[in-house]
Amino acid sequence: MSSHSLTSSAIAPVTGSLTPATGASRLPAVSWRDPHSVSPQKIAEVIASLKEACALNPANADLRVCLGIAHAMNYDVYNSLDVLEEARALEPRNFFAQFKFAELQYRLRALNAAETETLQALELASTPAELAQARHQLSEIRRMTREGTIKPNWTKTLLIPVICFGLILGIVTVLFTVTR
């Protein structure tokens, strides 16, 4: 069986809503384990295939989570955030959607948002493995916050600097025209 047919059959649309898995994973099988070993062309193929699967199965949050992960692997952060938000909106109690959204915030070093989102994922965890993942991520976020590895929150308005710059620019323009 070729890798392409494995990927295509793994993300074939499923009719009806998916129920939480007790044994086998309810997510599509992925034909790789190390995301750095995947070529950009392969990621583009997977993204296209997942987009098609999402269009055919619009109520499936898990497919959107996989699409969000693929976008993140393709360094397309904004699309990844949008798709993961859609997944969370489709299934607000979906641990994986919440956890992956929190993980993306963590990887972007938006640690305050990542901590809040990971705490929500921790509340949704229903298995020991999910609890362990969320706790580990939370401990990493807190460690990085302690060490100062954080993207600063911008809380100040730029209105005053912009007004000052405009005034200086206006004064320079007037002086330039007067001295000419």
C-alpha cells in the first residue's frame, strides 16, 4: 500500500459524529512520526486532503485539529489558529482541540494565553494520558515563565507616540516650506 493511499484512506470522511474513543484513536492515521522529516510538498498534499475531508465532514472537530496541526507544521500560524478555534467551537468539550490550541500558544511563547488554555484542557482531560500531557505542558509553561522566556504582552496604546510623531512631522514640513 502506498503512502499516499494510506493517508487518503486514513482521512476519508466518516458519516455521523465521532464518539470518544475508549481504545483505538479516533484521529486519522499519520504516515510519519517526526514532523521535521516531512517535505513541504507532502505537508501541502496533507493540508489539501484534510481541507477536502473537512468540507465533506463539517461537524468533525478532530479533522480540523489535524488540519490545524498540519498548518502549524507548514509554519502557517494564522490558519492554524483559525482552524483550531473552529474545532473548539464545534466541540467545546474536546480535549485534543483545546490542548493543541494551548500548545500552539505555548510554541508561540504567548505563555499567559497558553497557561489559561492549558488549564482549560486540563479540566477536559478524561484519561491518565491526557492528564499527563496537560500537566507536563503546564509545568513547561510555568518553568518558561519563571525563566523569563515569554513574549511580552503589549498593554500600552501607541496613540501618544503616533500623535507626537505626526506633530513633529507637521512641524518639520512647515519649517521646510517656510525656509524655502
